[in-house]
Amino acid sequence: MLLQGKRFVVTGIASKLSIAWAIAEALHREGASLILTYPNDKMKKRVDMAAEAFGADLVLPCDVGSDAEIDACFAAVAEHWEDGIDGVVHAIGFAPADELNGDFTQVTSREGSAIAHDISAYSFVALARASRALLAKRQGSLLTLTYQGSISVIPNYNVMGMAKASLEASVRYLAASMGGEGIRVNAISAGPIRTLAASGIKSFRRMLDVNAKIAPLQRNVTQMEVGNTAAFLLSPWASGITGEIVFVDGGFNTVAISEQLLSLGDEE
Ligand code: 0WD
């Protein structure tokens, strides 16, 4: 087992389809102990289900829009695991629905942009600060989830593309800031996966189909493929890796023009 005796805090479980669910499953399978968090009472039941499935030690409230909740959450983590933790998983993204449907220039508002950046990007820095002392005790690491829409245009991803670009920059700044304490910080850039968050993006189903056609592996990735990569990045096997964005997308990001796209040229 890769993670026997290791301890992780996992955020972002919203359903069995959540990427965070698969990450928790992979960490548990590899022998780790878990603390799971939920953003509000509505979500608690779902996270309780995960806690039962993976034998989690604790389930704690942690709405990352609130500094007070983040502080209280990590105070409770520190009380439970006094001598530190091995990692924190940030699997959280949010933008108001009307930001994710339509022409970018038209639909991107000041308020929507602020919310998307606060919950999807800044919150990673806030979690890093709150967990820093605990991570330093065990040379732990932080992991977040990002998407291709940060570096190239995906229809309707809109303000989330901005927020994910900011999140990816924070991975590099956090890695530099905390590397001296032995804390590593990485992100997985996952290919599209059908989850609750993804269903909020207009035309997501069509994106999945196109993605499977363009990616070198000619299919979409699964939650567990992301979960397994997460387990690796959070493990001592990845002790030399920090500040990185690791793609788990079937190779989609490596292709500019696929055979499928080339055939568009035949239409003229
Ligand atoms: O195709 C996909 N599904 C991809 C997702 C491709 C690449 C990256 N990602 C990212 C997402 O952007 C996100 O950062 O992976 C991360 C996890 O997303 P997911 O597993 O796709 O989506 P979901 O199962 O909906 O989990 C995201 C959760 C929330 O779900 P809802 O559905 O309730 O918005 O983020 C959590 C919540 O559990 N969340 C919060 N947690 C704490 N505080 C907050 C908050 N304020 N807001 C949302």
C-alpha cells in the first residue's frame, strides 16, 4: 500500500460522481486515513456516505468562502492529528450558472468573476495557509484540480477559465513559498468528466464527445484515473515533484490538429 499510515484532508465531495470521491477512494485503498469536509448542511449527507464508505475519521464543515470556517476546520484537524497531516486535496470549483452559458464578453460580470475567483482559486491559497503548520510537520503536500480551459478556449467555460489560470499560478507561487518547509504543491488538469459541477456548463455533453475523438487515447478519462494520479502525487513516490500541473486527459492537451479536425479542411 502506497499510503499506509498517511493522513489526508479531502474537500469537494458532492456526489459519488465527484472527482474527490474517487480521490478519497484511491487514498483509502492505499491505506490512508481521511478527514472529509462539506460546504453546507445540504451536502453533509453525501459526505457522510463517503465517510462511511472509506472509514473516514471525521467529517467537518468547511465552506471555503468563509475564513472562519476554514480556521475552525483546520483547528479541528489539528486537534485530531496533533503531529501533522500528509496532504490536503482541494477539489472545489464554482461560478454562478449564468456565467457558464453564452458569449464570454457579454456574460462575464464583475460579481460573477469575483465569486468564481474567490471560491475556485483564492480558496486554495486560504487552505494552504490554514494547513501549512500541519503539513510542515510531515512534509505533506497540497493538490488541486484544474482544467484545460485555463490555457486554451473552451466554449462556455468562460470565467472558470480565468479562475483556473489564477489557480494554476497559485500552484507555482505556493510551491515556491512553502518548498523550504518540504511542502509540495501540485495540480491535476483532468479531462472532462460527467459530474455535478460539469453539468452546469452548457454543451458539456458535446464537449465530452469531441474530447474523446481528439484525445490520443480516443476516449475520456475516468474519475479513478484522476484518483490514482492523485494518490501518486500525494505519496512519497512523487517527492521530487512540485509546482506542476499534471495532465490526466488522455493526451488531449498535446494535440493541436487531430485527424478528425483535419477532415474539416476537406469540406472546402
Ligand atoms: O470535467 C470535470 N468534471 C472537471 C473538473 C475537469 C477538470 C477539473 N475539474 C475540477 C473542478 O473544476 C473542481 O475544481 O475538479 C474539481 C472537482 O469538481 P467535480 O468533481 O467535477 O465536481 P463536483 O462533484 O460538483 O464537486 C465540486 C464541489 C462542489 O460541488 P457543487 O456541485 O455543490 O457545486 O466543490 C464544492 C462542492 O462540494 N464546493 C465547495 N466546497 C467548499 N466551499 C464550495 C464552497 N464554497 N463550493 C463548491
